[in-house]
Amino acid sequence: MILVKTEAGHQALKDRSVPLSPRQRSAFILFDGKRSVDDVLAAGMGIVREDIDQMVGLGLLEPAAGSAPSSAASTAAAAPAQGSSGRSKQQRYKDAYPIATQLTGSLGLKGFRLNLQVEAATGYDDLLALAPKIRAAVGAEKAAALDKALND
């Protein structure tokens, strides 16, 4: 299946209004209406089909005209696995990522390596693993928003 950027996707690429991980953003750029989903997955960007499904679900990508549906489109239409709060891991990651980058970015040079680790996080599980380090660096009070985004 070949995906193309929607108008909302082009706008999000310009103004970064939708928080995408660096890997998602790099892969997102590759969706030019010529490459298939499998081509982008094989490009070595470190993304998985769930990342693509998330971008489709956010309305950033859509099937190209005349493109045959694939499992990416069908899984994007299906309800994602959700926790007890009703939010999927993808949604929790989407909510927590900007908070984590803001917290670690506010640490200056002291938090530079931690900030790089947050930016390299590709999903919910990666951010959840970094949460104790972030909490230790910024304090429990400031990390409360991150904890809420990850756990509620």
C-alpha cells in the first residue's frame, strides 16, 4: 500500500503541531506517494507498523488514490489495545513525549544526555523506562505531569 501526506500532515510537518518522535518524523517524510509502507519500514528508520498506524490514525497520512489496502490501513481502523484508563499506549506516548522533552530540555547541559535519551524513545515503553531518571533529575513535583500522562 502506498500512503501520502494529507493536508493536515503537510501542515504538521511545517509547524510541528503534532508531536512525532525523531524516527517517526524521518519516516513520515519518506511517504511521498511513491514508496510503499513496506519500503518505508525497510528503510531502516527504526519505526514499526504501529508508528505508521498512529500517523494514519492522526490523519497525517492516507492511502494514495488507487492504492490497494494493506494491513496498515486495516489495523489503523481497528481499536488499539488500551489500558485500564481507556487510553492506548500510543496515546499515552503522544501525551507524555512533549512533557518529557520539556522537562529534560529545561535541565540545560545537566540534562543533555537524558534529553537525547528521551528524543530517541520510540514508544510508550521507552518513555516509561526513562521516567524514573527524569523524576530523579527534576523532582517528583515537576515530574507529576509526566507520571499522569504515562499512567492515567
